[in-house]
Amino acid sequence: MTGLATQEVVDVARDVATDVAARTAASSDLAPALEKNPSASTFVVFSQELDKQLMAFTLANSAAASGMRVTMFFTFWGITALRQRAKKAMPETKSKTLMDRIFAWLLPKDSKRLPLSSLHFMGIGPRLIRWRMRRKGVASLEEQIATARALGVRMVLCDTSVELMGFGRDDFLEGLEVAGATACLEAAATSKVAMVI
Amino acid sequence: MPIVQLAVALRGMAVGDEVEVAATDAAFLADVRAWARLTGNALEELEATASRSRVRVTKVDPGSGSGGAA
């Protein structure tokens, strides 16, 4: 595709996704909207590894580009890809226990610190693969996340996983939904494509 | 992500408009064929070599592009 840089795509996509967002907002609960749409897809993202996250976002973005309504349901280690450092200025919504802090410290702090499922080499692997991706013009995970958001991909955090690992809402990117297994199943049941990654 | 870029470009176009896409991605041709089947847009293949492919897409489906057909 000529002349469209990734940032431009994100910007344009964000603009055109507003009507999608409007549609989504119009059906306050997503269930009726999902039923109406014959081609929806659901990706359950369980894994935290960079390679698996890349695959999940590539599929989700391709599905959105192909006109599908897309839900990504992040559970267990998968949620760490959407972490962001809580802003210091913001008072924390709930006080953290020592164990909460240990979990937060042990898990990847954000998408840039995800391990690789193979050839990790104590952190050299992810750097190497990111360098190769840059050289070969492959969109980075961060660009893919931005694109997914711009395309109106619905991203849902598993409520139990967030709770279990001692996180709060302000530990994650803004604009994510929080829901449970039943909401995930509903999205999957009304999808033509459903995958666990 | 040429397919995503193509879908985004299509959102700004009217039905009947054409866009030409050139990509160096080896998988682009297979992907754009699948994309055309999924979205119902018309595809014409202009060039297909190992290192470069070029297609012309005519917008058929008014709802195609990001976020899902309404």
C-alpha cells in the first residue's frame, strides 16, 4: 500500500472507527449487536508471550479489516500485555497488599517487556525479534495494539484474572472493558471464528 | 499490515471507487484474495511476481472496512 505510514493508518482508522463506536454505544449491551452481525470473531488471549500476542493482534486486526466485529478477551497471563504503569498522580483505587505488589513486580510491566515463547535467551530474544521486525517493516506489538483500538476491536479484561493478580483498573490501558467468562462465551457463541491463543 | 491499510483506505471511498495497492509482502496476494471473498469487494490482479504484487480493488460493499459490516 503506497503512502500510508502506520501512524497515519492509526489516525485515519481512529476517525472512521467513531461510527463503529457509535454503533457499539447505541446497543448499550453488546449482545443484540453481536447477534445481528453474522461475521463476528472472538479471540481468547491467555498467553503473555510476545509472539503469541503478536499473532492474536494480527488476527484480530485482519478480522476487523475484513469487516468482522472483533472481541479480544484477555485472561490470565494475557492481561499483562495491556498493562501500563499506574500514573503516580492518580490515587490508587484500592490499597495493594504485599502479595499484590509481588505479583505486579514479577509480571511484565507493559507490552514492551513480554518474553518470547521460544529463543527467549534471558531477554535477548525479544530484543532481537523486535529489531528484525523493525528492519523488515513488520508492525510492532504496540502499533498493532493502537491499530486494534483504532479499528474498534473490543478488548475485554477477565475480571477474575485482574483480581487474582492483584491489579486494579488503573494498571491497564484506558478504555478496556472488564467482564467474566459468561460474557466471553457469549461473544464466542455469536462468532463464526473463536480461538484461544 | 497492507490489508488493514487497504480496509482503512476503503472506508473513505464511495461504492464504485477504485484503489490500487502494491505490496512487497509475499502473502499479500493470498491475503487480499481472502479479504475480497470475505468482504465482497471486487478484485483485479494486475501484477504478481515473487517480490511484488499489485491489485486493483473496486469498492462494492458499502459497509466494508474497519469494525464490521453493519
